[in-house]
Amino acid sequence: MKKQTAIDWLIEKLANLNPTQIEWHETIEEAKILEKENITKAILDGSYGNSLMTKTIAEKYYEETYKK
């Protein structure tokens, strides 16, 4: 699977649907999950093996930054 942003994934997914309102909502929620995974992975990848950086800390950063 090629790497893509959550927005690119969402556009591709919605372009192939004739979605109902529920399908739009479900697809958008799935894109949000993908974006959170991408952000937390980037934080972990950028920690260069720092044992103090854990997935929990990365997820906490995401929640504090994007869930205000």
C-alpha cells in the first residue's frame, strides 16, 4: 500500500462511493483515526529510539494538541 495522508485516503475513498449520510460520517471518522495513527507514528519515528518516548506519550500529545 502506498503511503498517503488521511486526507488523500479520504478523497480516494469518497470518490468511489455514492455515500449516504451515515457512510460519509463513518468514512470521515475512519480518516480521523488514520490521521491520529500517522501523527503518533511520526512522533515515535522522530524520537530516534528515545526510550522515554512511548506510544502513550505520543497519543497524549495528539489528544492535547488536536482534541481541544
